[in-house]
Amino acid sequence: MAQLFTKTTQAIFWNNNKTAIQRMLDYDYVIKRETPSVAAIVAPTSGNKFEKFFWGGDEVMIPLYKTTAAAKMFAAWEETNPNFPPLPIRIRIPSVNS
């Protein structure tokens, strides 16, 4: 069976959930990914622009598109499309020390 996700997998986020995106980028940085796992953001209520996020101590600009078609055209490296529900979901991750 082919591997679904790899160390280089990148995603297009649907909706501009800045908190979820920043958490994903923080995790990427902590596990020492070479590039952010977020390739682009699709937000139908927004215009085409860039959003600024932190990557460790630096900042990265992630493109924001109005349609998925536009995002796929410009972010051709995208492999997955996570869709986060509008309500917060809590995931418990056990501590290393517990």
C-alpha cells in the first residue's frame, strides 16, 4: 500500500483558521521539517493575498486564494486538503512524562 503522508507532504487549508494553521506550522518547526506543511489557504470570503505566520523565530508568507481551483493552479505541489470543522475539537495528546 502506498504511503499517504510523507515528510514532504503539503496541504491546502480550506478556510482561514489561523489558529489551526499556526499550530500546524509550530509542530512542523518542532519536528524540524525543512518546509512548512501548509502550501496555501482557500477562503472564499477573502481576496487573493498572503497571510503572515511564524516559522520558529522567522515569519513565512502563505498564499491565500478565493477558490480551490486558483490554489491548485498556483500551489501545484499540494497533496492533501484538510477540512477543519468550525467548532473546536479537543485532541488529548499524552505527555512524554506521563
